[in-house]
Amino acid sequence: MKSEGLILILSAPSGAGKTSLCRELFKTFPDIKESVSYTTRTPRVGEIEGEAYHFVSHAEFEDMVKENSFAEWAMVHGNMYGTAMYTLEEARKNGIDLVLDIDCQGALRLKEQFDGGVYVFILPPSMAELRRRLEHRSTDAQDVIERRIARATEEIKEARWYDYIIINDDFAVACQELASIVTAHRRKSSRMIEKVGKLFVI
């Protein structure tokens, strides 16, 4: 029997370093795939269908909603984004480890709709450090930064129902901790039994 794939869900307030941690995770585990969501927004220059997103019309997306095709979906800045249930079920069935980078609301909806994900929340070491990181980016106006800080305060309250929490103070340590979560789940007996069966008579 093929072992089930790991569905890893990552959430974090803006500025916590989730994107950088994901980038390192993919370097450490090149076989881990990133979940490709569906969206109604227009493709940007260089984006390829099926790699960045599955690009669909509003009508197509709404049909998928009516058909309960999404494990989670949301409206963001006038465009719809969603994770198809099929994507998750196929990955799990075929032993493919999949990473989903979604916000707290999407993660909670996913937890209610989909059985079996592993949920990880990434935190900054403090609100002061989060503010410093957001200001250091020099990409957002001060009012945008203040909104992100306010939203982070609310998002952090959701960390309690995640399976794991990583505090991204020392980046190298945070990378090791995230990798250790993946490694631990890959060593679960339910995933190792196929390999053991090839090595020993059991």
C-alpha cells in the first residue's frame, strides 16, 4: 500500500518570514511540492498556467464553489482564490508531500473541510521585531504597516489551534525546526511500513 502524502499547511502574520522559510524547505526537500491554487485574477507577466496558479474565470470559479470542489476559498482584493479538494486528495493518495501557504481563515476552513493536514504557525519573536521587519522592507506606506500590525495581533490569537508553532527568531534554527516536522511525519510507521516491507519479511 502506498503511504499517504503529507499535507503541510503554513500560516503566519506578514513579516514573520514564512516565505523565506518555505524557500529553504523546498531546498532541503526538493521532492516536496507547492500546492497550486485556483484564482480568478489575470496572470502576471511570466506566470504559467498550472505553475503559479490555475487561472479560471469568475463563472468557472463560482461553478466549482457550487459543486463543493474547494477545500477552502476566499475573496482577496476582488479576486477569488481557492484550494481544490481534488489537489489535496490526489497528493495524499499518491504519497506526494504538499505545502499550502494560506492565511488563518483559509487554514481554519481547510481544517473543517479536510481531514488530515498538519498545521504550522510561524511567529516573529516579538511585535517590536515584527514592526522592525515590516519597516525595514521599505515597500509599504506607514498606514499599510499599521494595518499589517493590527491584523497580526488578531492572527496570532489563532496560533493556539495549530499543531505546531515555530518562533522565527534565529532563521537557521527556525529552518531546522520546520524541517524536523517534515522529517518526523515522514518517519511515522504508517509511512515507513512500505519501505520496511521491502527490506524485511513482516
